[in-house]
Amino acid sequence: MNDLAQPRCSNLELTAFDQQRAAEDTWEALLSAGVFVEGNFTFASGLKATLKADAERLYGHPRQLGIVMGYFATFPCVEDADVLLYVPDGMREFISLLGKHVGKPVANTIRRPGTKSKYDFVFATDKDENLAWRAKRPIIGEDVVTTLGSVAALRRLLPPDQTVHSLAILLRGTVHEEYRSGLVDHYLLTKEIPTDKEEFKTVLRSCHQDRTLEH
């Protein structure tokens, strides 16, 4: 196995990337874009929830989308990557736009037609598969991570000895360590987000109080 922890990604303090600023701006962008939605949901992991983060709502808010995409574009592992991938279908549009912005090719993936599993992915075409398998530094893009299961499932489409990194907008839960096999995961924002809508309101009140104290 190659050394997965490339220096520029393993220690962001050695780069010009401002991780704290990225986290703060990402949080504000998600809140102001109305990404957190109430309802009755079942995540890919099987977890039930009354609150989810719907990152696709960013597309209706160009300023907030630009903030998040700007941090993706300047994240060291994205700058070093030679091929971009994504967890379908939520990040398809985002990574396609990012690929055009940074001038990097995208290997397209889809959910296997007819599958009942939320973790069963395939490459869209043989050309996409060949592109991904020839990559030296591929990176997988994801919107919201709860356990890392979806990213790990996509990682299994790639050669086991390939150096693979991932970058998600938000880590809202706890990563299952077995999903990190053959993968180095990164996040713009790491923040525990309750799956219960009432608990989330408490989190928001706490954040508002903290801001009031700061000012």
C-alpha cells in the first residue's frame, strides 16, 4: 500500500489552507442556505432521523455554493488530485462543476440499476472505470458523512493499492473505523448534528449564545 497520508493533506497547518476559517464559513453557508431539513428520514446506514442535511439545497443559493466550492477547489488533496470521483447521486452536479472549475477530469459513477442496496455503486461507463483505475491521486467527493459507509463503498470500486483520499462538506456523525480501510478522509466541517430535530434546535440556540458572548 502506498503512503496514504500525503504531507499536504495530513498536516494542513503546513499549507496555506485555513481549516478553521473553512469550517466557520461552511457552517454559515449551510445554515443560511437552509440545508438542515425536518421530516422523517432513513439514512443509507439504516439510521432513522427527523432531521437531515440536504446539501443539494446549496444549488439554489449561488453565494453559499460558491463558498463551499471555493474551499473544495483550494483543499490541498483536491489541488493534488488527478481524477475526481463522487458518491452518486447527491454529489454528481457539485463534482462536475468542480471539475470544470479546477480543470480536472471526473470519473462518473451511478447506483447499480435495480439494486436495493444504498451502497451498491458501479462506474457509469468503461471509460469512467479506466480513467479512475489509471489515476495516481484520485479523490472522492461527498456531501454529508454520517458513518463513511457510502464513501467506503465507492472506494471498493478502485484498486486496493491505489492512494485514495476523500473530502466531504460535513462530518455530522461518527466514522466507523473499518470504513477507513484504504482511505484517508477529510472534511471542511466536523460538527455533531443530532438526528432529532428538537435536539438540533438546542444546538442552534447554543451557537447563537456563543456568538453573542464573542461580541
